[in-house]
Amino acid sequence: MGRTSVPSRSAARWSAPAWSVLAAFGVAATIVASPAGAVTAPATTPATSLTTGTTTPQVAAAVPALSTTDQRVATMLGVRSTNKDLGSDLTGLVSDASSGQQVWSQLRRTRQLPASTTKLVTSVNALESFGPGHRFTTTVRKGSTWGRVVLVGSGDPSLSGTNLKSLAAATATAVRAKGVRRVTVLVDDSLFPRPTSAYGWKSDYMPTDVSPVRALVVNQHRVWDTSVDAGKVFSGFLKSYGVTTREVVRGRAAAGARVLASVQGRRVDRIVEAMLLPSDNDIAEALHRLVALKAGRAATWSGASTAQREVLLKLGVDLGTSRLYDGSGLSRQDRLTAAQLVDVLSLPISGAHPRLASLPASLPVAGRSGTLAANYLRYTTWPTSCAAGLVQAKTGSLSGVITLAGYARGADGRTKAFAFLANGVPSTLTTRRAVDKLSTTVTGCW
């Protein structure tokens, strides 16, 4: 899918009759507070970290009053957040993405299952660690003889059949020049350790929801052994260039082995987009491991988790007592807060982190693309259809969990960052649409 950005706001606007309904229920248009359990920024407050909750003693500073537009958003969210379809464990936060001014919140520091909104963390870490233009290189190296060639995985989740075809063409030329017409293909995926399940993964996740995490995979084939699968695809291309294969087996390239062919995959920013639009778990876990290696950590679950926290902390986001055990959000033990997700979302907007600038445009667009496309029945009916094109967000869904975090173009033309996490709810279209209704409210339309 192509890269898409939120278009300029046009016809979407506040409905006067709907606002009158609020007034009829005794909700004044200027009210900023939300119902029980929900709070908004007070008039004065000490400096407090949204992520850790720690407070630095100082003279309370006045917080600018919300604009009329944001007051209406806060009030309407206070009403809509009580929708029974959202359950009793909804947490959320809406803030101005540029200024950081809080518009509305409800239990924003409560740790919840984030599901695939975890991929926002994975995206930020990958972009910051490698830069948007980085490409991973996959090579073929000479084995112990010219009759043995080694396909070496770099962890590149964008490796394609076209890439393997190019590698096969160059490899065939090299071995044929030595009079070799038949080879053994070894696949070297030793960059990552032997695959295991992440803490919190269900036993039936692999390979249906995610493949065992290996450093060699072609076209994101979801199979038990992606490395041998890639080797077989490579062998097929070798045959088309006049070199047959005896067998495909796992092996390692010797240190300093001669490079027979190499190919670069897609840019990291395009890989991130390919992960976010369809919510691809395999790409997420590959990037999770690659960030660990870039940070000097082992490409294990614990090493990747440590690197994950370290990269975020350098960016100013402290996970505190929250825990993430994978890069995809499949783990039932993952926990994030709405405040932490909004902190992550605010990074690309701040202008202080140019490597992250591509993230917003890589997210699904409401009613248009990715997991928010019309074919998923998102933002296609009243009252959310008026927000189509105005919301860019990452979806999350596990059994009992529906989440949504991203950006919304407000009625004032300003970008709002939001995160809504509903736990203990049915994973149904009804719940998804109830969450969509909250993000629609942030745009100021019905």
C-alpha cells in the first residue's frame, strides 16, 4: 500500500444539535473534567512525567486553559468513554502532539495489554537505531569448496524472491566459471539464536500468527523453517541459471569466506510501513532482534527487551514498571500505559528526532488503508465515517483486547496524539467501532 498522510480538514465539524443534546443532560460546553475515573490537566501542576509518574517539587506553573474546541473534545470523550461496549477497564489519553497539552485522560498511567500498538515502539526503535534510509545486506558466500555455497541471512525482513533471483544469477556465474554445475546450498541463519516463543505467547501462535523468528526469510513466508524455505527458493533460481542443487541444509559460513553475491533489501522506513499497515508480526520480531544487535545486545528475547527500553530511554520515554516481552505485541504479558504510547507518538512530531519523521505517514489511515481500511468495516458508517481520512493510527487486537493509538486532525487544524486501550472486552467489530468512535471524537466530528 502507498504512503498516505492525513489530508487537510474539510467538511468535518461539530454538530450543534449533538452539542445541544449534551447540554440537555446537564453537561456544560465549558466543562473540562471527565466523568468518574477520568481527569484532564488541572489549572496548576508540578512537573510530572507521564510515563513514570514521578514529580519534581517546584512552584506550580499555570497550565493554559483548553481552547473551546479542545474543551468540547474533552467533554464529549467524557460521555462517550462510558459506552458499555468499551467495558470497565478503558484507559486513554489525548494530547496536543506539538505542545503536549493534555486534552483528556482516563487512568493514563494504568498498565494495560497494548496488543499490536506495541509495534509503535518497535517502529520508533528501528528508525532511530538504523535511520530511515538504512538497508540490510544479504550475501552468498563460498563454502568449503566451490561445490558448496552459503546463503547468509542478515535478518532482513524485506528479502524478496526478486532479491534471491539476483543472488542466484551472480552465484551461478561465479561457480560455473569454476566448472561447477551442481552445488549444496547451506543456509546460515546464525545471526539470531535458535527460535523460541516469547514469554506470554500462546502455544498455538506459531506459525499461524507469527513464524519462528529466524534471520533468513523470503517474502515473509509464514512457515516453520523460513531459512530452509528461503534456501529452496534460492535453489530454484540457481537451477534456472544452469546450476542444480544436491540438497539444502543448515550450515555456517566460515569467517572471512569469499562473497559471491550480495543484495540490499528495502529501506528501513519502507520496512516499518510494511509492518504497520497490515500489522505484520514477523517483520516486527525481526526488527526487534535487529535493534538489539545494533545496540550491542544479544539477539535474544531478553537482549531485545533490554535494547528496547534503552533506545526509548535515550529518546526520553521511560517504560518504568511497564514490561514488553516482544516486538509485535502478541505477548499476553506485555503492558504499556496510554501515557507511554502518547509519549512515543509525540516523538516524530517534536522535530527533535528527524529519523522518526516518516512514522506518521506510515500508519493506517481511517477508512482508507491498512488495518483501518474500509474492507475491515472501519470508519465506514455513522458516526465514525466523518473521520475517514482524518485519523492515522495503529490498531491492536487480542482476545479480550482492543486498542488504538495514533494521530487525529482536530477541528482546530492541530494534530492530536491519542491512545485508547480497552481490556476485558469482546474482540468484536462492535468493540472496535466503539473505540473508533473515541478517535472520531478527537477530530471534532460525528
